[in-house]
Amino acid sequence: MNRLHNGDFLLTWEHDDATVRAVLDTAAALEELARGGVSCKVFETGLGVSIFRDNSTRTRYAFRSGCNLLGLMTEELDESSSQIAHGETVRETAAMLGFLTEVVGIRDDMFLGEGDKYQREVAAALDESHKEGVLMQRPAVINLQSDLDHPTQSMADLAHLVEVFGGIENLKGKKLAMSWAHSPSYGKPLSVPQGVITLMTRFGMDVVLAYPPGYDLVGDTLETASRFAKASGGSFAVTDSMAAAFENADVVYPKSWAPAAVMRERTRILHSGEKDKLKELEREALASNARHTDWECTEAMMRGTKGGAARYMHCLPADVTDVSCAAGEVSKAVFEKARVDTYREAGHKPFIVAALILLTRFADPTEVVRRLAKDAKPRRAG
Amino acid sequence: MNRLHNGDFLLTWEHDDATVRAVLDTAAALEELARGGVSCKVFETGLGVSIFRDNSTRTRYAFRSGCNLLGLMTEELDESSSQIAHGETVRETAAMLGFLTEVVGIRDDMFLGEGDKYQREVAAALDESHKEGVLMQRPAVINLQSDLDHPTQSMADLAHLVEVFGGIENLKGKKLAMSWAHSPSYGKPLSVPQGVITLMTRFGMDVVLAYPPGYDLVGDTLETASRFAKASGGSFAVTDSMAAAFENADVVYPKSWAPAAVMRERTRILHSGEKDKLKELEREALASNARHTDWECTEAMMRGTKGGAARYMHCLPADVTDVSCAAGEVSKAVFEKARVDTYREAGHKPFIVAALILLTRFADPTEVVRRLAKDAKPRRAG
Amino acid sequence: MNRLHNGDFLLTWEHDDATVRAVLDTAAALEELARGGVSCKVFETGLGVSIFRDNSTRTRYAFRSGCNLLGLMTEELDESSSQIAHGETVRETAAMLGFLTEVVGIRDDMFLGEGDKYQREVAAALDESHKEGVLMQRPAVINLQSDLDHPTQSMADLAHLVEVFGGIENLKGKKLAMSWAHSPSYGKPLSVPQGVITLMTRFGMDVVLAYPPGYDLVGDTLETASRFAKASGGSFAVTDSMAAAFENADVVYPKSWAPAAVMRERTRILHSGEKDKLKELEREALASNARHTDWECTEAMMRGTKGGAARYMHCLPADVTDVSCAAGEVSKAVFEKARVDTYREAGHKPFIVAALILLTRFADPTEVVRRLAKDAKPRRAG
């Protein structure tokens, strides 16, 4: 049974293991078809609409590629040139965007306490308009990064791990270090670490979350990670030492984020419009970061991992010391060795997006994929 | 006979009743097919180009959705990033955009005396390039709102009325109040009220136009409305009282607009570049609006309508008192009751756009629709 | 044999004559099919990505139209709203954009010494990601204007000449004057004159390049033009007199550009961020231009050409005296007579783009075109 049919995908932890596995399996099947030159077009016409309330390259193109793979034309809602600037409500916008739309992808990750809420408001508005017969179908809402989770990223990460270790069952007992890392910028969202600890704990991994005192994530996600670890036979621990987290790790994911408290204060200030306070907050946050330049994924740090050869992961772009900044999340040497592998990691995202569309839009996506494979229609002439 | 074939659609009053009915019938047929999951793709490839010289959400997405429904890829001409900024002429731009384009949709509604003129310049330029063999086909120009008319809106409104009253013949004798309403912003285009009074008078409705002294529309449109009312057996009257217009009305359409004289002066100032004068004009216009806050569609006002239960219409977004502003066009209570219905009203627009494309691009659109229905190709797999 | 298969197209002079002829033949075949209403869709799904680092109307739409003609959905990388602003490297961006992409079109023409280099960096990055298995296919890179060449323009120009003179063999012995012309703006790229002199010399034309002292092009391109002229039995000469160049010319191409030295200095200043120096450079460059207002393609100047009736060419937009400026490249009378013909010239560009895509993406494009013609699937219903 496909539990995602006619549903949304906002947080991985709202969906059972079977659903997450179905996403991975469908993505893998689509990737195999695509690599074999087989057309995966399942829509003659139809729209995928994206709303980006923060910058994006990878996820934007993953969304567009995933839509295109299935035959959907993409549109991006540009809030600046739309009448949304004129005081339109979410309900109204959702109805207008939804008329012939299959999927609405939303990134809203900069305001802690608001991004996920906004995505649910859009979903509720689409529900209403569909129930009232305004919309002929209820488009799926897919989270392209909120304040809480970044599911297309974390599931692409999971797909990468499955590939690396040769099967999801092989993740059992592998140690993953999700670690804060130093960055010369502040205000990075929390959704990636939150997404990683809540997802990887579900498949028996030993997940360690490391961060300097004060760099807390949203509390619920730690509880969720603990609960999942318990159920899966894995473990979840928190430490304030990058080195401790890296010790004997099979996989390391060193990535900067802003403390939840800073993100909450930032949201408050942005609403109140106190410009001076924003500058002050930034100054303080950067000063705080600067006290932790030793949280860098260096070759020395990597030597503590299993066989000194842990898999390095990153959602990109990484702050690479001596490449994109003077002192960042990762040393040039470590990053350069893993660079192409991080592209491979990212390469799963378009197929995760496509899988989410298939699963939310079709009652029997397995049958849809089977038929695509059977028909084996070439994606291009010649 | 399809009189729109190879033509444009700029003003409803340039087209005979049979043509308007054909637009409505085609839109309804396409909507029925789409709701039934039948593919309406009639183009293998081809472009729909839009030029938005003012903000837009609803109409932009209606255009894109309508194009996508038929198989056209959409492109939006962004005048800021194009070389139009380098002094390109309309003729040149039209030729360049037209190469493989089926339809050009244009919004140009902010400059009274210019929007419609610009659309005709584009049309003439396309004519020239086609006649000279530069363009392999002559794209249709569709008005997505000009200074004079907003035909995709008014025809969506008409389609809504036809649905509400169960047939176009049932509009005869129904009273519609097109009324100015208070807004805390100024500079709203005239095309909606002008479009409504000139279209609804053609089908036997009793149309009353209400506005405070000074808030005149472009004169010709009132004459056109009178002429149509006479021919259709309906009526057209003008009053300076919202209450009088609402009395016993079946339908009310309370919507703000700027006086034609203000819009003309605004156009003049924008050309001359006198920034101070623009501020002054805005101040005066807002002060003038503020003298008419009683032009609000309240529950009390609605009690005067037929059975106290007139249908409320709006092109959206509405200025809703206590929702999007302190004192607007409509009270929260009235709007909330009608809200979903205004979405339904808007929901006809993508199909009106698609119908206009079918009618302008195909000699026998009825046959095209018949074949789509007969083939009944599903829009999506599975 | 198709030497472009799995390759890029950055500079015409990197490709042999047979390849250039194949581009022209394929473009002509596609145009004939399109004008006959035959679908040229060869991709079921797939993306064409464009990166415009300078304004564009014509080339942007040519790229989009060419992609659409073949069935590709287009995406434009907007560097301002992407995380490229966050310090992303070219290699990373290329990998992310490349996942399901067939072609990447790039305009980067404002920085002398950098545009071509950037295109090669993107190409190298795509190579790496493809070789490593990250990308399932290696997208072609197509130059949509660099600091060195503007091949879709020059080949559209060539296609136009072939049409005008009734065959590529008829270009032999025809005289073409590629002349600098006065403009009231500065900083125009060099790629058009460089592209024209290096391409037209390959087919036996007598090409004369004319410019006032100091307005040099990048030196290598003159050597390339000389070499090609020698090989093709044509000629290549340089003069500092527009009148001399026009004498007895069959074709004139009067077009402004900035001196290579100015463009180099401009690039240096833009990197160093010396705003005052940029103003000073602009002032000097405009003063220099102003000393050459006599370099205008007037009716008097045209009288010196063959029979007083040389073919006027321009890549558009032209600076037309008394139309788009007070003193420009061409007089109103000369331009108006040739205007529609310049649209025709531009009209080849979408098909050149489509031909480049076919040739880079298919091993046997001739067979692909033959099959399209044989199937003769209509591009639209009815």
C-alpha cells in the first residue's frame, strides 16, 4: 500500500519506515531507467510550482530536473513580481497556483518556527480549495527545506549511504558523526543536521551529534532521533567534541549551523524590523563562531575515524578553508579528496524529488515504474 | 465559422456575441476534459510568451496553465534583463520573440492611453514580420489586461455567472451592480469595471455602474455598455450611490479603481519624470479615496440586495477590511462568506486563456475539441 | 562522420569547414521541416540550461526556441538567486546543473580574456563529473557569445548570406566589409566582428575589416582570418577607412565595438573595484568614439558599394541615428530599408542553435532529420 498517495511530504519523521524505503526504491528505479535512456515521462502536461524563500541552486535544479523527468513543466513563483506583494493571503495564492498543478515544492528555511508552519498553511489552503471543488486535483506539497527538515537532502544522503555500503541493511552498526563545523558566516539553517539525525537513526546506525555548547538544534528532533535509534537497534548520542564524534566513525558529516536560540532571535528581530539589533546579533554570532575555528574537518581530525578513512558527506556548498574562505568547515585536502563523491551524493536528489512526485500522485507507483520499464520508450530519438 | 482564427483578442467589444459564446463554450469543453483526466495537448512543441508590465499572480498562472494544458512551453520576457533596455524597438522585439511562438500574452495596464496601443503595436509588428516571411506563423496577441479591458478576467467572470445561474440565457433580467469601492491604495487600473460593464450588458443583464463623483471610467466604455444593453434587451445605468446600485441586485462587484483623470495625469507625470508631482498626486488621490470609506461592501449594504443574498464577485486580490487593510472594499464577514466562490470565479481563467489560444490558432477548434474527447488520451499514466 | 558528437561548440575556428557546413545544412533542414509544420521533437524530456552573464533578447529566445523545437525544457541559471552568490565553484555548479541536462548555453562576453575561459572551465567540470559517473551524460556546452566569438550569430549571418546569394559556393569573390561604426555607448563586445572575419573568410569571400586607429580586435582573430582567406581562395585586408572598405562591397556589416585595450582595462578595473577609474575610462572611451561620428553607414556611404546596393547586415540592436540615438552606427534611411532583412538574418539563429544541439547530441544527426521528415508528424493537432 502506498501511504503517500494524495499526501504531502514535509518531514521524514512523519512517515513510517516502509514509506521512506519506498521513496528510496522508487528513486533508484527511476535512476536506473534514466541511466538506461528510458523515458520516465508519466505526465502529458501538468505543472510543478516551486516557491523559494531562500537562495538555492542544487535543490532548485533537483526539483526542476525531477519534474522534467516525469513530464511536468516547472514554474517558479516569484513573490517580488507577483501581487503577493499587494497583500495576498496564503489561501488565495494556493488556490491560484493550484489549478493545473501536480506538485508545489517549497523552501522556507530562514525563519525558525515559521517555515514548516507556512508549508502546512499552503497544504491546508490546497485542501480547502480541493474540497470545495475549486481545484480539480489536490497538488502535493513537498518540503524543499524548512526550518525543521530538509527531506530531499537527507533522503539523497541516505540513498548515497545505501549505495556506498551496498544496501540499507548494511547501515546497521555503522557510525555516523553529524558534527557542527566552523564557518565564517552565520544564520545557516538547522534543517540539515536535524534531517540527518532523525533519518539515519531509523536504519540501525550509531549516530553521534556533536556541537559546541550553545549550538543547540530544535529540541524535538533530538528526542525523535533517540526514539528512532531505540526502535531500530541503533544508537543516538550527543557530545561537545568533534574529535569524540569522529572517533571510529564510518561516516562524518561536518556542517555549520546557527544555534536555535540565535535563529529564533533573528526571526523576532526581522519581524520587529530593528536593523541595529540584527547587526549586533550577527556580530555576536560571528564572534561566537570564531571561538570554534578548531571545529574543522582536517586530515588530523579524519585520522581518528575508522581506519582514518571515514566517508565525508556534505549537502554543499561547503565552506572550504583556503578555497572559499580563510577558515571553514573542512580543510582543502579533505574536501578535495571527497569532492566528486559529494557530487554523487547530490546526484540522488533529482530522483528523490521525482520519486516523491510519483508516490504522492499515483496510487500504485510500483506499477507505473514497471510499465515504464516494460515499454522502454527511449527518452530521445536515434 | 471561427472568426478568431489567425486573429488577436484585445477587447471583448471588438468581437461579436457568437465569438464570445464560442470562447465560453470552448473553455467549458476544455475544463470538462481536464476534469475528466483527458489530455488536451494539441501542440507537440511551441511557445507561449508573456510580457508583464505590471505585477500579476492570477493572470500569470492562468496564462502559464492554459499554455501548458495545450502543450506550449511558456517564456516570460523580462524587460530588465533583455536588451530592450538598450533601446530596442517594439517591431524588433516582436520579430525576435515570434519565431516559434503561438501566442503572446501582454499585460500593460498602468498607463492610461498606452496599454492597448502597445498591444496593437506588437500585433502590427508581428503582422509585418509574418507578411515578409520572417515569421513562419503569426502568433496571436492576447490581452492579459490593458488600460481598456481585461478580457480573460471578464470572460472568466461571465463563465462564473453562467455556471451560477445555470446557463447564459438565465442572465437575462438579472441585476449586476458594478460598484466602485474604497481602497487605501491608489492607481488601480480601470480595466476590470470597464470590462465588466461592456461584457455583462451583452447578455440581457441589468447592469448598474456606481461610483462617487469624479471616479469616471474611460468614456467610450460607458457608451459601448449602453449600446450593448439596448441590443440585448438588458439595461445600463450609472449612479453615484453604492446603496442604490445594490438595491435588489442579484450580483455585486465592489471594486476600487482610480479616476481616469488621475490615471491620465499619472501617465503624464511618469513620462515627464517629475517625482515630486507623483507624490503629490498620490497624496491627493488617497485623500480623495479617504472621503469615501463608506463605499464598503458590508453586511448592512448587502441586506439591500435581492433577498439580502446577492452573489459577491471580485477579480482578487480584494482589499478586505481588518484583513489586508484597516478600511477596504469589503468587510471581513462579507468576503469570508464569498471567499471560496471568488476562487471558483478565478478558476475559469486558465480555461478562458486556453480557449482563446485554441480559437485563434485553429480553423476549426470545435473539431479539435471533439477529437480530444474522442481520443480520450489520459493526461497521466496509470 | 559527425565530429561534433559529444563535443562542445565554442569557437567556429576550432571546427573544420565540413563541420560548419553540417551546422548550416542541419539548420536549413530543420527550418524547412518547421515551416512545413512537421514536428522536430527528438527529446521526450530533457533540459537546456542557459547562463547569461550579460543582457540578451535575441540570443536568449533563439536558445529557448531552439531547445523547445527539439523537445527540451529550458532553465535559466539566475546567479543572483542561486547559492553561487555563496561562493560556489564552477565545478560544483556544473555538476549540479548537469544531472539531466543535454545542453548548457553560456553568454559571457563582457570580460576580455575571461568569457571563453569560463566556458572551458564549465566544459572541463562537466567532463570530470561525467567521467566519474556523477552525470549520466555529458551535456554539450554551446557558446552564446564569449569575449572571442559569437558563433550562433556568425553562423546565422552565414546562413543568411547563403540564402541571399543562393548557395555557399556563390560567396566566392563576394566582398564583405566588416566595419567599425560610431556609437554613443561604449563597452560593446568584440565577438561579433571577430566572429564575422574568421568565418566569412573560410568560404572564399573578400573580407575587409575597417576601424579607426586604436579600435583593435584581439590579434589572433586577424591571423586566423588571414589563414582562412588564404586557404579558401578569398582575401582578408584591414583598413582604417569605412569608405575604402565599402568600395564595391557586396555586403556591409557596420557595427560598433570597444577597443580591445579598453576592454582589457575595463576588466582589470572591474576586478580591482576602482569605481572612479571606471567612470574615467568610460568618459575617455566615449570621447574617443565621439571623434569618429563620421563612421556612420549613411546613404552617401552606401553609394560607394557595388551598384550602390550592398546588402546591409547587423546582429541587432543597431544604434540608428535619429531613432535610438542622436548619432549612431547607421542612418535612419539605410536602416529602415534593410530593417526587415535584419530580422530575416536573426531568424536563422533558433535553427542554428537547434542544429548545434542535434549535432552535439546525436551520432548521426542526418539520419535523425531524415526520420523526422519521413514520419512527418504534425507539430500541432488539426
